Amino acid sequence: MVLALILLSAPFGQAWGVYHADDVSVDLFVEMEVRPVVVVAYVSGVDGVVESVALIETGPGVYGGNWELPRTENYRVQFGALFADGVEEVSADVSLADLGVPADVFVSDPTPAVTTPVAETGNGRPWGWVVLAVVAGLGSLVALRFARRRGVD
């Protein structure tokens, strides 16, 4: 059940999350105004560790993926998109609660935690899979170009 939608700045549209109590996971979704090559969600906790969740197109302009919560804390999420021209866009960070995950899911901690935005963690982003996806996409474009030269569509 979607409890909340949050509107992110362009080229991102609405974003939301769906919590699954049975396996303690969250489906993360974001709409894209322009079709990207790769979409990812960067998730960080109070410990500053950043995890990347690959998102796939689940509908026209909507990208989603499932992420298993290591702990029941209100993680921070940034959505990233890599476009064919090499430009990367990263959204502002939002919390899982902002995305609609029910607040009663999170373990309350009597000491307030200081959250660090994903962009400031210094952990870098694991670009290996992004490079692989871009190379695979370019390979598909080359194959399509050769197929069209031969008159095969």
C-alpha cells in the first residue's frame, strides 16, 4: 500500500516506497521525465554506509527495485540516473518515511542520530555495474545499427 508520494526535482518525478512486513523489505519507485540508461537508489543509514539498489523499468517512465532492510531504521534515499550523453543526475535525499514507509516500522532510538546525506559520505559510488550496463547498452545500439544496415528490423 502506498501511503505517501513525494515529488522530486526534474528530471525525477514522484517517488514512493512500499513496505513488505513479511520479508522486511521495501520496494523503491521513482518516475523519470526523460528515459535514462541506468537508474539506481543510493540508500544510507546512520552508520554512513551507502548501498546501491539497481532499479528497473516497471512501467512507462517508472523505475523500481526491492531492498531488504538490514535494520529497521529510517534510511535516507537518493535516486540517481545516468543518461546516454554521460550526464548523471542525483535527487535530493529523502527518508523512507517520506516515501511512505509506516513510522511504526522503525526502531526508536532515544539518542537522536545525525544523518549524513549520501553525497557527503565520501564512500563513492560503485560505478562498476554502471559501466557494465552502459557497455551492454552501447553494444545493443551497435548491433541495432548493423541490423538496420542489413535491412533487418
